[in-house]
Amino acid sequence: SKLGNQIASASVELGDAIVSIHRSEMLNFFQILKLDTQLDFSMLLDVTAVDWLDNRDARFEVVYHLMSLSKKFRLRVKIQLEEQAPEVDSLVPLWPSANFMEREVWDMFGIEFAGHPDLRRILMYDEFEGHPLRKDYPLRGKQPRVPLRHPEVENTSRLMHRDPLVHIGGAAK
């Protein structure tokens, strides 16, 4: 009953409960799911997104998979977002595990997570242009060339010019 007026739609597909909520309700909705002992959704399993491009009213959908371990119950929560400036609130304050998952969704789809403590690329390099899982991403697009950055290779090449036997097992004698 605490959540009823916040749910836009609900269904069951292949045994999983699925609810759609409005973005404006999300923080309160997820707080209740996690903190209410009758619900006890203590685990955030996954955060992902879908780009529907021309197939729907809202272009993007952020999808959360939750688990209540005490109730042995899974829940999928969907939030639809418009194409222009897609953004939802970060759930890192509720579930710290959301950190890398939200970064991945931002990196791949360009969906912002307001209040995220460190929203930066996690899979692509910093100079990468665009978000490769968006359906409008150019398949033959060219990315800026960047210098090779492998500190472990640079360190190895420096060591190769020294006597390797002297440096094995610690400081030189």
C-alpha cells in the first residue's frame, strides 16, 4: 500500500514481478523497497538500460533488478526516460554496489545519474566519443587516436636494461 500510488504499471513475466515507476518517485520508491522490513530488498543485483530509439514514447528505459533475500523474491523496476537529457537519481547512497553499474550505463548509453559520487567512464577510454550501446551510435565511426598507455610495459622495458639477477627478490646489493 505504501508503493501503490507510485507504480505506473505492474506485471509478471516468466515468474518475475515487473513494475514501472515515474522518475520523480524513484528515490522514495527505492528507499521503501530497501528499508521497509516487510519488503527487505537488501540487494541490488543489476542496473542496465534499453535504447528503444523509434519504437516507444520514451526512448530510454533504465532497468533495476532487486532481490529480497529474506523473502526469496526478485523484482524488476523500470523507469522510462525521454531522449533529451536522460537522467535518473543515483542509487549509490542506498546500495553502494550501484557505483560501477551506474558508471557502466552512463558509459554505454549516456544516461546521467544525478548525485553519483564519481560518474566517469569505466569501460571506454577517456577520449572515446559517444556511447556505443545507443542505437544511433555510428557503426563505422572513428574514434580519436590516443597514445599507448601501459605503465607496466614502460616499467618492464626500464628493468630490461638492468642486470636482472641483481634485482630479483629485492634491493640490489
